[in-house]
Amino acid sequence: MTLNKTLNRSGLLLSLGMAAMFSINTAHAVEPGTYVGIGFGSAHDDILNEDESAYKFYGGVNLNHHIGLELGYVDLGSYANGALTQDGISYELIGYIPLTSNLDVYGRAGFFSWEVANAFTSNTGTDAIFGVGLQAQLQHHMSLRGEYQTFMDVDGGDVDLYSASINLHF
């Protein structure tokens, strides 16, 4: 990924986060508290130019109506006919912008501690994650997400993830 593309994504997500912190909208879909979630989607590896099924499990805490922290396990799929696997742990900060009383747009940024492995060897590293999405509050204790995330420089290339998730709030 080029430095210019990285800076453009970083600037967009920073802008979303700043807007979330200073939003004057009084509608809040996101409520402070903890949650757990599961998501499924499709991952695309830049280097291999392959698409694979992906999933994630995560938990988080919304510190207020605009800021949250999230920790998760992300499986980015098996590539090269199942010979190569990519997965890891994500650590992210999320900034929410309320659109209505039950819908938020959000930006997320953090780090991904990844492992890429085959039958003979594995590589590990920690690199940046960026993403954007929409979250709809269905009930007081349940919400749905649709999002895009990019996992940068996973074993030398970017992996893009498009996913849908369900959250349970406590």
C-alpha cells in the first residue's frame, strides 16, 4: 500500500473520530457499556489476489456515546487451496457519529497482531487496522453492524474485510 493511500485512510478515520467526539446531535444509538459480538464476511488478500470467507469474535466497551474500545480474534481465511492461513488479535479504538436514535456511523483504528502460517512455517507481526461501518440498534441489548476494515501489511500485503456482525450489549 502506498504512503499516500495510507495517509488518506488515516485522515478520513481521524476526521470521523473527531466529528464523533464533537457531534452536537442529541440522538444516541450507542449506549455506554460492554458488548460481545460475532461477524462473518469476505476477506481479500492483495498479494494472493484471492477472496476467502472470514469471521471474527470480539468484545468491547463503549466508554460513552462516542468512543469505544474493542478486542477481538479475527480469522482472515485460508488461502492457496487451504494451504495458508491468516489470523490474529485486533486492538481498536472506535469513534461513533450518531445519525438517528438507532443508527450510527463509525470509524475504527488500531493494531492487528497477526500470524500467517502454512504446513512448514509461520510469520508473525503487528500492523495497523483501519475501518468504517454502520451500526443499527435493533433492541436495547442487540445491534447489527456492516463494515469494511483493512488490515495493513499482513505478511507484506493488505487484507480487506467486508463483514456483517451481531452484537449483544450488557
